[in-house]
Amino acid sequence: MKKLYKSKDNKVFSGVMGGIGEYFGVDPILIRAGYVFLSIITGVFPGILAYILLVFVIPEKPKPGERVRVSPIEEEEKTEEGQN
């Protein structure tokens, strides 16, 4: 299962747009350009608010070898897959 994380490589401010680009397999510059365009069209405040929200919602990418916390829902899905 693919996970959305903040990017450590394609980072300008916090890695949010870079992470979204990596998740969808799109150049992060296109994601950033689309974000700026939509922010200008809708008024700047909603775009800034959405970005700040994403900074806190999208987790940092774990370091190699670091344990990843699994939610109870994901744990339950894994046990159900093992039973089938």
C-alpha cells in the first residue's frame, strides 16, 4: 500500500507539494504551479490555510530502518489478509 509522506528530496518549505508529486508520480514543479494557480484563482487565504493544514496532517517520511507506526485499522486488514 502506497503512503503519502512529506518529501525530503523535493523540499521548498516543508516538503508537502514534493511529497504529493512523489505520491502521484508527477513532477513536483507541476504540483506547485497548480497550487499557486488555484490559490490565486480562489483567493490567497484558502490556499495558505490548506497548505498549513497539510503541513500538520501529512507525516514525515520515516528514515530507513525506522519502525513505522501502524494504525489499528491497518493492523486488522493485515490479519484479515493472512486468514484468507
